[in-house]
Amino acid sequence: EAQVTQNPRYLITVTGKKLTVTCSQNMNHEYMSWYRQDPGLGLRQIYYSMNVEVTDKGDVPEGYKVSRKEKRNFPLILESPSPNQTSLYFCASSKRKVETQYFGPGTRLLVL
Amino acid sequence: SQQGEEDPQALSIQEGENATMNCSYKTSINNLQWYRQNSGRGLVHLILIRSNEREKHSGRLRVTLDTSKKSSSLLITASRAADTASYFCATDAFALSEGNQGGKLIFGQGTELSVKP
């Protein structure tokens, strides 16, 4: 089944404790992206990747890192999480850039 | 800054009525997409309309695009209670700026649609 998976789905952590949210797609898509969703702000793009080893900043990249070593995986890294990074995070992929996006189920992150 | 902005923010209608949502954007685009999100879940793609298209249909959905006004509308005809969800438009940032590769996708804040049985 074609899908985008994210792990973990729920995470509670404390300020400053590094964490990684994984994202994987099995559709051989070139484009992958991370978004955060906050009430009243809609979805905001954090980082995107056009292909392996090609990443670029979205609208809200501060406090996040990404890597794209393999085509199928695009992990989101929070080196030192802060409470303002409490949010609902979505990973998405598409065959090519800015075409139809396939979204993962989301990761709810709470930073205390 | 938000490229796409939906209007209205919330819409409540009765089953069987039509629902119209609007999206405005600021820069030139290659395409505009509409997505649906059920509460707290991942977004699901509904329809993509390219900048050289003016109207597109998919089942009960009709999307229009007016590039001169930088706006799009999503019409859901004969709505059902199951259409209750949030609807988002998304646009690509066509113009390259600050060295980015033109891969940004910008979502609006969404319209919450409630369809009452």
C-alpha cells in the first residue's frame, strides 16, 4: 500500500532533549516536506527536499534540522526542543516538487 | 507570510446545500491545490488546478482559478454530513527568492466546514 509513515505518532518530551521524528514513503517520490500545524495558523512548511541530499528551508525552519540521505526517508530533528515547538507535525511527499502531496498521519509533540 | 488565505474561516450549512470556499494568494503560481482534513488527521488531496486552467471538476467538487485576481474557489455541491472537515488551499511560490529552489508549498489557514444533517 502506497503510504507515508511517521513515527512516533505521539511524543511528550522536555525542553532541550534532542529528538527525531522519522518519515518514510514507499512511492519513490522525489519531493518530501515537513509541516507544522498550529491553531489559527494553518500549515506552515518547515523544510522540504527536492531529492536526495537536496534540502531547503520553508517558512519556519528555525529550531529544526533535516537530512535526506535516502530517497524514502526524511527525518525531522529537533536538536534542543522548546515549548514553542509544541505542535502537530506532518510529513508529506510527492512525485515531483509542489505536485499532489501525500500526507502522513501526523505526530503530536508536546514539549514541557 | 501566508500565500494562500481562505475565506470564510468557518462555514455552517445544511445537508444538500452547496458550500463555496475562496482562496486568495499573492504571487504568481504554477498550480493551486485544494486539500481536506478531518479533525487532527493528515490532509487528503482533492484537486489540483494549473495556472493555465480556469475550471476543473471532480465528482461533486468544482474548482475555479482566476489568475488575474489571484483567487480560487472550491464549490462542493449537494453537501453531505460526511463533508464536514477543514479545507485548505495550497500554492507553490513560483518566484525564486533568497536562493531557494522554488520548492515551497504554502498553505492557507483553512475553512472549517460544518454540514448539519
